[in-house]
Amino acid sequence: MSTAAIKPRPTTEDDITAEVLRRFDSTEDPRLKHIMQSLVKHFHAFLKEVQLQECHSILANSILCWRRRSNVSGPPAHREHGRP
């Protein structure tokens, strides 16, 4: 049996928001990092404001998981600075 300490998972809404924000700390593109952290802050505030039920939370989580599945690392070079 391992004696290594298990890090407790975030439990409050604020803990969860802080953990999600922390996961963007290593984002290399500063603009993408700023956008994603701002999105998380506003989206989490929205979720708290409208007091979503569990089924709605599952849908919201699915939307946020898109980032992980799409492996977003930044905009394509030809689309930077508003160029098509």
C-alpha cells in the first residue's frame, strides 16, 4: 500500500474556478491564455448567477471539454491579427 498523500480535489465553486484557471498557466500564447482565462471567469460567474441544475451543468461541462478534445494550441499563423 502506498503512503503517498493524495491531493484533495477542489470542493467549492471558487476552488473549481481557481483550478481551471491554473490549468491555463502553462499556455504559451499570452493572448490565448488571456482569452481562455477570461472566458472561464465569466462562464463560471454565469453558471453561479443562473444556478444551473445538474443536467445543465453536464451540458456546460461538455462545452468546456471541447478545448481539451480539440487540442487548441493557438490560432493558425495565417489567421492572426484578424487576417483571413
